[in-house]
Amino acid sequence: MTAMELVGLNTKWYRYQNKFTQEQFANKTKFKMAYISTIENGEANLTCRNIDNIAKTFNIKVSLLFDEKTAKMAKKLPKRVDMYNK
């Protein structure tokens, strides 16, 4: 897995664990919703500042965004992880 994929999947995992929709997460991080989708799909080449922002939003260590074990669990999440919120 690439670093972008790891951060993307882990972002998706922690967003799901925190029960944030993409819209709620976007509001907390001040990212655009389309950017959240790009991140979670492993297509965003994030800056260190944005990685720090994501970790801070979830109140986790930055290193957890690079955890392969969690990323593998995130792959098993439903395609639309915000659907549980309804």
C-alpha cells in the first residue's frame, strides 16, 4: 500500500469510528468535501500540515494514520460509510 492509500483508508476508518459524515469531517478540518473523498480514496498527496490536521481532528497520533492493520480493516467498511448515520 502507498502512503496515500494508508492515510486515506485510515482517515476513512477514524471518521467512521468517530461517527462523522464526510460533511461533518469537512467542517471540522476546513477541507472541501470533494477533498475528503479524494483523501479517502487514496488519491490525495497530502501535506504534512494536512496530515497533522486530520490527526488533530481525530485526537490521535499522526503515526496511526500510517497503520497497515487499521487500513486493512478500513477496506472492509461499506462503500458509503456515512450511511450508518441515518
